[in-house]
Amino acid sequence: MGRVRGIAWYTMLGGLSLVFVAPVVWMLITSFKTADEATRVPPTIVPRDPTVGAYETLFGGDSQTPVLRWFLNSMLAASGQALLVLAVASMAAYALARMDFRGKRIVFALIVATMFVPIFTLIIPNFLIIDRLGWLDSLWALIVPGAASAFGVFFLRQFFLGLPRELEEAAVLEGANSWQIFTKVILPLSKPALATLAVISFLTNWNDFIWPVYVLFSPENFTLPPGLGTLQGAYNINYPVIMAGATLASIPVLILFVISQRYIIEGVSRSGLKG
Amino acid sequence: MVAVKAAPGRGAGLTPYLFLAPYALLFVTFTLVPAGYGLWISLHDWDYLLPGKPFVGLDNYRALFSSSSPVFDFFWQSMQATGIFTVFSVPLLVVVPLGIALILNRSFRGRTAFRAVYFAPYVLGVAVIGVLWRFLLDPNLGAVNALLGAVGLPDATAWTTGLPWAWISLVGVTVWWTLGFNAVIYLAGLQDIPRELYDAARVDGAGRWAEFRQVTLPGLRPVLLFVVINTILASSNMFGQAYLITQGAPGVETRTAIMYIAEEGLRSYRMGSAAAMSYLLTLALLLISMITFRLFRTKD
Amino acid sequence: MKPHVTRRGLLGLGVGAGGAVLLGACGDDGPNPIVGGGQNAQPASTAYTGPNVALTFWNGFTGGDGPVMKALVDRFNSENPNIKVTMNVYEWADYYQKVPAAVSTGNGPDLGIMHVEQVATNAARGVVLPLDDVAASLQLKEEDFSPPVWRAGVYNSKRYAIPLDVHPQGMFYNKAVLERAGLDPENPPKTNDDYLKALDALKGKGVQGHWATPFPFTGTHQFESLTWQFGGQLFDDQATKPLFAEGPGVQALTWLVDLVKNGYSPKNVAQDADLIALQNGKAAFNWNGIWTINTLRAVKGLNWGVTALPTIGTQPAAWAGSHNFVQFKQRATDQNKLQAGKVFINFISKQSVEWAKGGQVPARKEIREGAEFKGLKEQAAIGAQIDNLHFPPSVPGIPDAMVTIDTAVNEAILLRKEPGKALADAAAKASQILEQNRKKYGG
């Protein structure tokens, strides 16, 4: 890249980045302000009176707010669901993308069609089912039902369809069975898609605040969104507390994303696919 | 790519069903049964706490088409809001992230950092971005108007309470928020395209644009279809942004279908009616998506 | 307390919307689906002598009021060794979604708090139990409370709620801003003339004194306060028809809209901007709920006061919400738990001056009139309106009809519809919704 073009390149990317990152930085800054400074007009950019008061409120001695416990629950629920989605969706997607069987089109159409049913319609029926299973007020209620979403299957099927078939052909010639092809060829080839799906599933679960409200009762079983809600509830215009909660909830996920990037970039191993 | 026939052994006998089984178990229990239950609910005057759940046949659906029913105006108003939002947000959310993904797929120093930057907003939940932007877009006290005023532009735009500003805000915030989501999907898709195809194109003397048309776009087609469908779905299910940033204002102009369905079902406990609305919306989306599928197919 | 706007919104729950004049009980016809409660007829007393029991108590006291209630619960536990009460706090919006779902699966708590306008709906849906025997055995009577508050807890001739507090709207004012406009910061306006004069004086100094917000918190509350001040009602006593679009309602909304038209308020005020403006010295007045006391106390260097709403119409009146004790239906009735629950309700009710310190007005008259409460300056100033408060008719589903008012207020204050037209449109919708609810709940 030429020097001038290089500068132009980074200027453009940097300028665009500003739009994306500024509100997030704003969140971070606000979390270190006092409640009244946060609503000052015109706003201050650097806190005049920086404080960790909002974080003290979050982690404060009040035994009603076990924030770290919520964090742990969120981690368990979100990773549990991401793993479950990866496992079941990849298998189903492989069958739908690469195998021929009776009723395949109907099965696929049915799975995709359910994506169109608004999630609100399913809340009450699912709540009643979870009750039958005895999963109310437990992490199972957060991990399992969400993994039934059609999203992962549809997503991976589309990726598998795009994979070149040559390697599978070669494996078949070497006598590999379906399971071996799936685990030794398809999954390694699909690292970017799997990593992306993992991040998306994790995040969807991590930020969900509607379903947990129905199925969790005990404060010690809460995840972060309903938990932080109980902290923020009354601080109606206490933006620092809201933003501190948001910071707490988003920074770890951002780190996770950066790590997963490695797998997404590694990609289809610019490997020796024969053209 | 040469289409290869399914080799023997793959798809034979029970194997496909075994691969499907674990997901199928979850799918039937937590999606298909509840969805079927939802259909059944839509045929009743249904409240899970009331002992009587009278069967009303298609009345809940009929009410949606009868201008004298209490739900008629509100429902179609909300469908219109959802329509406006979907029409303006989907093209942006399909095209802009593709551009970003293409840029971020090139190798240059710091690209991982940039990827994180564009994805960062999506990491925040809707509850957070809603509060954040309502605060920033406040017509009288917000930073956006203050900034515009500082550079000599109009500083009293009703970003959250007027039209068309409220729509511009909602579409803008949503693009800002979820652009990274579609971009990472495109990025993952781009990794799927064998390097060799680009090399071949280059040997043939194809320019950038030709390369994009002849290699990238065809290679991305399944992913593109996924992104289009998923974005239509996400946009037509929009709810959090409108409730937090505009609260449906002005009046009920920005109250989306899902917002209204949630109010009807979860606050007013008229779940039969809410379920009927859901399924009408589902039907509309299915039609739109079927057209999309068709379009992708005929391009073959 | 005010549920957090965002999450309240997301869950589609409008908690705390105010309402009209009350109601004797609603008609006695129609099926009453409640089971289980009536049997709890064993005379209650103020003591519990049975075997050890554990009770769960859920509420939405997420703010400064949470620790206050927690301390009261702890004291109760130490004074009643055979009863162990565990308190769980949820955000109000979450709470109102969670409780009915939990009760329906037998996971409901024993005791809870409910806003007054939610009581009838939850009674009709069989979520809460009748408490007539609690009132009888504790010898609680209307005179012990404020009549409107007391009567608001009755549905279908049965009592379902014991009032804990009321949280009315008051007028908060920024003293520094008043001073700047040459107004007496210790003597805020009490009549319409004085109020408009003050707004004029403020306008002369470039201050838009009263930011008229088009959103439910607290634009709709202001509209309701004014409607009652002009002698109107939101609904008739049985909630058979909406009355908010009649003369007084139109007058009330016109008054608010004129604040914008006359430049006393900016256009397009967003959610919470009115209160933020007060804190920042951009507004002089803000009519807001009593919970605002806690918000403003936290603002360093702000010189503020609070008093009763000025009388803009023909009579004093103010919007108020009210927290009430309820007992939840269980799969299996446990007389010991019910009995212990009554003892708990009575205990907290008697301690409600402690509760008032968290920013409330006690519902119980003897406490409200006691010296200790009068010593809480801000609370007492707002509490002085106790005889001028109004609550919505105790009819199931009334919150569904009340959201139409939110829309009308929004459209009018954003200058998209004339007040009369906005209210008439809303009333037409509200009529349909009321009729629908009568059918559903058999009212």
C-alpha cells in the first residue's frame, strides 16, 4: 500500500470507528461520573469528579445483590447454551446440507418456518413445559430451550452448502463413514462459522432479559440482566449505575469476541484445497 | 464448483436421522410443541390463569380484519410501523456490513482491533443501547443536538418525538447496533471461499469489480441468503429500540407489531388475540421470505 | 417506587398509572374464579403461636426503599422467632410478569406488595387471596386509613389488599431558579394565577419554567391530577365508560398543551428530560412522584423544595399510587402460613413511619398524623394532600384502558392532535377495551 493511500485508509477506518466506539466510550466515562454530573447540560467529556461510586453500588455490601454470582450464572448459562447449540445444530445442519433422506425438504422448511414465529408467542407455552420438566428456577431453564432455536441450524446449513465437496469426496474414497467425515472434514473446515455461531449464541443468551424473568425466582439464581435490573430499577435517572452495569456486562464479552476472532480469521485454513 | 452426487454411504438408511435426532428432540419440545400450542391458543379466548378458556374459533383472526374491533386500528398501525422500519433498515443492514466485511477481510495492520470496534455495539444489550441513545438523542438536552448546534447545524431536531426523525433515529441506531453482527457473518462466509478461485480470476485478468461479481458474490450466496432472511426477521421483530428510545411516540406511530403483540399478550393477558396477531405476522413474513428464496434460486 | 423506565417499557407493563375516583365494589354478578382464599376464615389475631413457619415475601423495592423494608423484615424476624420471612426483591416490571406465572405453577410467594391499580386484575385472575378476615381480625377499618386508599383494595365486595403507603405527586421546585427570576423561593405558587405569573417571570429571564412531558412518567399523571382538579373523572365508578374526554379532561390537557404553545415549556420534551432540566436549573418546576425526593437528595449542591400541587382547576387534587400488602394463592392452603402472614402484615403496617423515612406517605392514619411523620419535612409536605387523592376504579384490566390516556397525552403535548380530538379518540378506544374486559372477567 502506498503511503498516501495508507494514510487515507486509516483515516477512513478510524473516522468510521469513532462513530462506533464513541457511544461505548461514553458508557464507560458515564459509569465513572457522579449521578448529577452524568445529566449535566452541556455534558462534560472528562469526569470532573471521577468516582467509582456506581461500581460500589453494584458490588456494595448489600447481601441482596450477589453480582459476582449473577456473573457466574450468566457465564454458565451462555457458554452452556453456546456449546449445546454447536453440538446439536452442527449435526442437524450437516444432515440437511449433505445427506439425502425422505422428508428432508419438509423438515428443513418446518425448521426455518418456526424462525418466523415471534418469540413472545412461545414464552407462556415454554414456561408451562419447563414447569413440567421441573426446571423452573434452575440454569437448565436458561440453557436448554434456547438451543432449540432454528437459527443455528439454518446458519450452519448455509455455510456447509458453501463448502467445497472435494475433501469429502476424497474422504469417502478412503472409506470414511459419515461421522468421520463430519468430525474430521466438515467441522475443521467450518471453524469460522462455528466460532461465529458460538459468539452469537453466547451473546443472545447473555443479553436475554425476558425469559429469565419468567423462569428464575431466587436472587442467587439470577443472571446479569434481571439481576442488574433490580439494581437499576429505582435509580431511574442514575445513569452512572446503569452504565456501570452495562460496562460490567459488556467488557468480558468483548474480550471473548476478540479471542474468538483468531478462529474466525484462521478460517478455512487457506489450506491445500485443490481447485 | 462441480456438483457432486451424494456418494453411497452418505444419507443411507438411518444415518441422517441419527444426525438430526438430538436437535429434533429439542426442536419438538421447545419450539414445535409451543408453536402448535400457540396456534391452539389463538383459537381461544385464552388467559393461562383463568379457568375458562372459551373456544372462539377464528374470532381472534376475524377481529384483525374487522374495522369495528378494538384491535383493528392498533394492529394495522403497528404492522405499518414494522413495515416502515423493515423496508428502510434491511437494505442498509444487508449492504453496509458486506462492504465493511470486505474491507476487514483484507490484510492490514490492526484489522482485529477494527473488527472488534465494529462489533462492539452489538455486545451491548438492547436495554443498554436504548438508554444510551435516548440520552444522546434527547431533543432538548442530548449530546447529538448539542454537537450539531456547535457546528452550526439545526440543534432542535425532535430525534425521538417527531416524524420522520424518530424513524431515522431508530433505523440509524439499529444499523449502528447490529451492523457488526452481519459483518462477522459475512466475514465467516468470506473465509469459506477458496483462495484458489481468486487466484484463478486474477490469472484471467479480472479486475476488483469482476472478482467481486464472479467469485465473491457467488461464493457468498448461501450466506447472503441467510443474512437477508435473518435481517428481515430481526427487523420485523424490532421492539426494544422503539420501546426504549421513542416509546412508540409520537402517539403510537413507532409502536411496532411486536410491541403491540407483547402489550396485548403479556400485559393485557389477551393471549389468544396476541397469538392470532403473531401468526398473521408469521404468515406475512413467510410470504416475503418465500419470495426471497425464489429470487435467490432464479439467479442460478 | 418508580420502576425503571427502560425495563418497565420493555416488558410492556405500565405500572403505577393513576386513575379515577373509586368505587364501591363492582357488581356482584359474574363468576368469581377465586378458590382457596375464602377458606382462610380462621380468626386471625396479632400473634402467631403455631409451629415454626418460613414465609417468602416478594416486592419491587429496588431502590432506597429496599434496605428500609429489609431492616423492618429483619426486626420482625428477631421479634417473632417462630416465623422466618425471606424477602426477594425484583424490579416492579419483572415482578408483575413473574408473580402470576409463579403462582400458576405453585411457586408463588406467600406475601407480596402490589400497586393499587393492579389489585383487581390479580384478584380476578386468582393470583391474590381475599383478606377480609385479616382486616376483621386486625380490626382495621376505613377510618384507620384514608377512605379512597382503603376502598381501592376492594374488588367484587371482597378486600384483597391492605394499604401500606401512598405515593402522591407533588410539585418539586428549584429554589435557585426561582430566585433568579425574582420569585420567593420559600413561597412557591399555589393558584393558577400565581403559577402563570411565575412562569411569565421565568420566561422573562429565559427560563422555560415547567417542562411539559408527553410521556406517562409523569405527563399522564399531571393530566390526571389536573382532570380531577377541574372536577372531572377518568372513568365512572364502575368503569363502564371513560369520562376523561369530557370538559374537565379537555381543560386539563389544554392547560398542559398551552404550556408548550406559550413558551413556558420547550417542545418535544423526552422521557425524564423534565426532571433532568429541574436538576440543571433549566426548569423551575417539576410535578413528579414522591420518589423524586430520593433522586434530588442525591444531587449535590441542588437547592430544592417540594410542596403540594398548585390548584390550577377548581379544587385541589393529585395523582397518587399506593403500595398494598397481598397474600398469594398457593396450591395447598396452609393455615399456619396464612396466620403468620397476617401477623407480618400487621407488624409492618404499624411500623410504617420507618417505612415513610424511605420516601413514602404511610397509609395508616394514626401514623400519618403522628409527630414523627410530621417531622419528615418533604414527605409531610406531599402527604398533606392525602384527602385529595384519587385512584382508578377497582376493576380488572383497568390498566389496559388507561394506556389509551398515555397516547392522547402524548399526541396532544407533541402538538400532533388538538387536546379534544386526542382525548375523544382515546376514549373511543378505551370504551372498546372496557367492554372487552367486562366480557373477559365477567364484570
